[in-house]
Amino acid sequence: MSVVTNTTTIGAIDAPSRRNTELMMMVFAIAISVFAYANVGLAIDGKLPSGMFGYGAGLILLGGVAHLVVRKFAPYADPLLLPLATLLNGLGLVLIWRLDQSQRLIQRAESQYGAYSPDAPKQLLYSAIGVAFFVAVLVILKDHRILQRYTYISMAVALVLLVLPMFFPAVNGAKIWISLGPFTIQPGEFAKILIAVFFSGYLMVKRDALALASRRFMGMYLPRGRDLGPIITIWALSILILVFETDLGTSLLFFGLFVVMLYVATERTSWIVFGLLMSAVGAVGVASFEPHVQSRVNAWLDPFAKATWAQSEQLAQSLMAFGSGGTLGTGLGQGHSDLILFAANADFILATVGEELGLAGMMAVLLIYGLIVERGVRTALAARDPFGKLLAIGLSGAFAIQIFVVAGGVMGLIPLSGMTMPFLAYGGSSVLANWALIAILIRISDTARRPAPAPAPSPDAEMTQVVRP
Amino acid sequence: MNKPLRRIAIFCGVLILALLVRTNYLQYVRADELNSRDENRRVRIERYAHERGNIIVDGNPVTGSVETKGSDFKYKRVWKNGPMWAPVTGYSSQAFDASQLENLEDGILTGNDDQLFFDRTLSMFTGEKKQGGNVVTTLNGAAQKAAFKGLGSKKGAVAALDPQTGAILALVSTPSYDPSVFAGNSDKDSKARKKLLDDKDKPMLNRALRETYPPGSTFKVVTAAAALENGLYKGIDDKTNSPLPWRLPLTTGDLANEGNIPCENASLREALRWSCNTVFGKISDDLGNQKMIDEANKFGFNKEIFTPVRADASVYPKDNRPQNAMAGIGQASNRATPLQMAMVASAVANDGKLMQPYMVAERQSPSLDAIYTHEKEQFSQPLSGENAQKLQQMMETVVENGTGKNAQIPGVTVGGKTGTAQHGLNNSENPYAWFISYAKTDSGSPVAVAVVVEDSQANRDDISGGGLAAPIAQAVMKAVIDSKK
């Protein structure tokens, strides 16, 4: 018979913090990225890249700081989120650097803009700012419930962010950019988080009203207008804005976010039915008058069509890149995914993964994304407060939908709609926003997994304590 | 809230699963289809990613590869003496694909051929740079040069064969082009190619293989063979039954001879020596269309010939009596490629055995091991050995003291036949000057040759074939014989 050693009735058994697990995996993630970097250098120039130590040191510094901050400020956080994000960010840097070496892309940039500047150093800078964002969120946001206070402010800021690009010139047909001097910001990425915060705050308050104070109609529950009004207005506004800015991926993302969160908050399946109905109406409506959408759908149906080759070539090139990769891939630095030219290192970066790392690499990368989503959902399950649950599921749902829309688009599973693969793709806004997103998830998971504080010592406890010899 | 959360978790799982299934479908199931699409530039990138193997003549490459900058194609094809060899090699352009040997032997030249699988695997382990294999041709550099120089600025073609093996010794077409000028993929290359395509002289046309001409009087050799083979006349010095003038059957016109030549009842030898239209027109008519077609087919007419580069089919037509009589003297709808007429001469020279013409003697792996060696192969037997020797005597008479004196080579027996083919409606355009011949030494015949010159000037008798084309044939034959010494 085992001896019961812990006989005290007070205090909880400490949940393991798993910080050392995280450290181990961080080492692993950084090592893989550095090896990948060496691999590209060997494949392209036949020697180890000169920037390898700088790159390795940079990654170690960023990862190390992030890890130490988590250790200090969120000791019980989920141990997987940070290493997974670091691995993707590191691999993304390698892929962007690899595409920087492409003569084809250099020539294109020189003939089009007269100059060429590599993207990898900029991405490294963005990653550093991203990690700084991550650190700031963890340090400043001691408890995610504080965000509740900013429900309506989040909404206002999100709307402003979404409206702003209308006043800036369109870039490649989509008005989704704000230019500030040398920097351009894609506000949709940040709006994603703010909208999730707003939905969580609003739904937490109104969820009972939405779920219960409703009229039954044809077996479904229809909520009262005053409960549903604000949220539907915000959602419709954001979708409209995005449609006018022709940022279809983000509209789809917001729509999915809306349905998911409403469903989770109200626990009513009728919301899913509603959501699907509305999306069907919306999709048909938009597709019938928006030529941009129509051309995307046509390109999706037949990417190799001769008549529309100019519009569909990118997608066709992307499909051929995937095909060329085959099962094991051509090896880093040895493929021709740069044939995609425009946005090869942004929206289409997954094609480079597909070609150079092959089916095996693609499955690994998709599973890494899947794991991040899974850890996010797990955080939502573990969270003890409805706001935290809603926020966690909102953020991870948005993450999952974004991955599906982007990866499905470049693989020809669904029409292409233009968003970036989180962490992997080149782009400052994307990296910054996604690091912030991971930070919030880590914060919620820390709160969720934190052991309950020890109750105040009870004077009676002394008396019942077993006295050992 | 946990129940909907779990459902959302499943939903997210389904999204990821859909992506996993899709990537498997794309990269495993559809990979081959995507990789073989025309739009896929990778195929061409791969073709030019390594140094291309060479096309070899007389042990030396006539091709090469140079590294190019500023393009995704690493190597560019170059040719040594491009215009001279273009009818043999064809071109291989980064932007405009490839033709002829460069195209047909692409697998060997790029090193991607299945026959090279072992080499590829081996070099993968030894870490050697990937390289293409070589294609060794049968061509004779001296003969090619003589032919190219002989044609000079004239429009025309030369085909020379080794009658004993069928090996192609010379294959020239003028005006020619330099495939190097559009081997890359820059604007300059496109312009150069467009200029060549727009040129009214059609420099990119391979006249030796892909252009058919009326063979004119050179076809009388085939008609004579048909007469001997079908037993119409036995001895070549026996008088034939050929009146002069001879009326073209079913017409009201007489078939004319060029000039006032002794053709009435002339023997076969004399008729060939003077190139009598009346005698051979009548032979063709006496034998009939079918027998003429049968004999022409034995020489290779009415069939595309693969050397391995394709040669257009020469045509001896199915036709009515007057047309058949005209076809018997190489006019009407009778058309032949220079290669075809070289085959006729070579069959006669090789005692009636026609060998399959070929120009690839050997294919080599990158490590220079032979992975294919051509075995000589008989194409047909258009005439018996005895009749072939009779025909040889006739053709030798033509060169000794007939229309083909310009082809004589001191100390070598030469047989030949001149031809001047009428061209255009009512003979309105400049005729084609033809000459077919073979040379004979103690060890059989080393060379048979056909020459056609398109832009012969005004002279409309057989002398122009002898005057313009025979010296070129003579130079080619001499070059072959000299190179064998």
C-alpha cells in the first residue's frame, strides 16, 4: 500500500508549469530553422550562408526573450504555442530569404521598380517588432479580462482601421493598405483581433438574451432585434467595407468569426443555419455584381484556361509548383516556385513549401498550424470565464479559417482570395498581429491553467493536522 | 459553453483535414499531370540546366554549350559552323523548342533518357555534375564542306550516302541559317527568328529532306531500272522500239527531246547518255502506271523516310497514261527529295541493294560508353545485281562521254545522270538543275550523291544539270574518297 504523503487539505497540487518543456521545444524549433537556412545556402551557393550566425543569433535572441518573458509573466501558459509560432516564423524567414535569391524575382523587381531590395532582413525586423508586441502584451495585459472593458473601443478602432484604407490608393487592385512613410500597414490583420475582442465582450453580456429571449419561428429561435442589432450592424459594416475594398479573404474570415462566436455564445444550432443562409445570400450577391470575384471564381474553375490565362496564371503556377514538389520535394533552394513572381513570398509562400519541402513538408506545416488551433481551442475549453472562452475560440477560429482560406486558395481547393499565411508569409502587419494573437492566447491559457490561489489559512486547520513523529 | 466549443474544435479539424487531403491529391495524385503540362516552364528549365551533350561529326563536336547569365536557363546551345550543319543538327532554342536531331535525341543530349538511368543514378552517388550524352553522326565533314562550298550562294540541296551501309555522308541545304542566333530567349533571339521565318528564301527549310522537286531526267535511272527488271529490254545496247517523233498517248502532241539528239530506236545506254525523253517516256507508257509505281516504291518513293529525322515522302503518282509517261521522265506530278534521288543512285551503285539511310551511328552516355550502335539494314532490293551492273555501265557512259562529263574524277569510276526539271506552269520558271551520281573504287562504292540547284539560269537543256550540279557532286565524291585514303 502506498503511503499518502500529501495529507494536507489545503491548497491545490501545483499544476506542472511545463516551462522546461517549452524551452526544449524552442531549442528544437530554432535548430530546425537554422538548419533550413544552412540548407538553402548550400543548395544555392554551395556554401554555408554568410548570414547564418547572424540569423541564428537573431532567432535565439528573439525566441529566448519570448521564452523568458513567458516564464516570468505567464508561467502556467500552454507550452506549445510559443515554440510552434517560433518554428513557423523561423521557417518563414528561411523561405523568404530563399526567394530573395531568385534571379527571376530580382529581375522582375528591377524592371518594374528600378531597384531590388531583399525582403528577408525586413521580415527579420518585423519579427523582432512582432516579438516585442508579444512581450508587451504579456507584460501589460496581466489578465485578459481587462480587455472586456474595451469592448466598444475595440469596435470603434476596428472600424476606423477598416475604413482608413479607402483613403489610400489601391495596391494591386485591393484597397487594404495604409501607407505611413516607408511603412505600409494592412489593418485587416489587426482588426481581426479587435473584432474578436468586441464580439467576446458583447456576446458575453448579451448571450443569455440572445439565446433565451427569442421568439420561436419554424422551429428556430429568432432573437430580438435590440439584442442582435449592434452585432449584426458591425458585422455587416465590416463585410461591406471589405467588399468595397475587394479584400474578400478578410470578409470571409470576419463572417466565419461572427458565426462561430455567436454559436459558441448562444449554444444554438440555429445560428449555424442562419450563418450558412446569410453566407449563401452574401456570396451569390457579391459574385453576381463583383467582376473581381467572378474572375477569381473562373480562375478557380479552370486555372489553365487559355482565354483567362493572364488572370489565372498565378494560381496555375502555384498548382504546378505543388505538383513539381511531389512527395518529398525538390529540396530547399532547388525548386522554381518563384515562377509565381508576384506575391511569391507573401500570399503564395505555401507553394514554395509545397515545391521545395514536398508533400511531407506541407503536411508537417499544416499540422503545425493545426496544432496551434488545437492548443487555442483547448485554451478556450480550459478557460474558466465566458469572456476568455469566447475570446480564445474566436482567435483560434479566426486563425483556422484564415489558414483554410489561404492554403485552400493557393492549392485550388476554393477560389483564391488573398490573405497571408500567418508567420510564414512576408508582411509586417501579419507578423505583428499574429504575434499579438499568440500572446493573448498564451495569456488566457496562463490564467486558465494557473492553480487556484491557496485559500486563507483557517484557524481550524491546525487542529485536524496529522502530527507525524 | 463546452459543447459548442468541442464542435468548433471538430470543425477546425475538418478544415485542416480538407487541406491535408487536398495537398495529398495535388502532390501525389495529380503530380505527374501537372509536371507534364505545356505551361510548366520547369521542363525547359531542366532541359537547359545542365551542359547539353554534343552532336559529333568525325569525332569532333559540331555543337557546344555556353553558360548564360540573366536568365533561368543556365546553358545555351551554340553551333560550330551553324549554317553548314543546321540541316543535320536542327536547332535547340531556349525560347522556341528544338527541331531535328536536337529534338529527336533530346533525351540523350539532356541526359534524361531512360537508357541513361543507370548513369544518372551512379552520378547521383558519386556527386558528379549531371551531363548529357553525345550523339555520334555518320556525316563526313569534308563531304559536307565540299557540298556547302559548292552550293555557295545558290539555292539548293545536297544529300550524299554511303551505298554500302546507308550512312548519310552529307546533308546540305542553302540558303541556310545559324541556329545560334535564336538559341537564347531574349528579344534579340525572337527578332532573329522572325527575320528567318519571314525570309522569302526560307533559310530554315531543310531542302535535302523536306522539299520535293520534280526529279527531271535523273528519274530516267528509275525508269531504266523498271525496264530491265520487268524484262522490257534485256541488253543495254540492244535497239529499243522507240520512234521519233513519239506521240504522247491519248494526246495530239509529240513528246519533245531537248535539242536534236539521236533518239530514234536508241539503245538504253545511248538513250540515257543523250537523255532521250521519247525513249523513257515510251518505256514508262509500255510498262504502265502500276509497274512504274511498284519500281519507284522499291526505291523508296511514296513513303516518309526516317533517318531518324523525317524526310518527306517522294511521290510517284497514280495517274493516267499521258501523265504516267511524263512521270517516267521525272515530270508531271513526279516529285522527289534530294535524299530520295541519292538513294536511287546508291541502290544502283550497291548492286541493287538499297540500304536504309541513317545519320546516327552511335548514342553515347555522358561517360562516352556506347548505349546504341546502328546496325546497317537493308531497305529493299529495287533491282537485281545483274541489272544493277547494267545500269552502272549506262550511268558510267553518261559521265565518260555524255551529259555528265563534269563529274569525272581522275582514276575513279564515276556513274551519274543529269537532270533539268521543268518548273512552273508551261515551264515558265527557272528549271531545277539536278545531278545524281556515285563513285566506285576497288572496294565497292563509297559514295552516292544527289545535288539539286534551284536557281539555275536560263540554260534549259541537260547541260545545265551537268554544268551546275555535276561539279558539286564531283567535289563531294572526291572529298569522300580523299578522306578514306
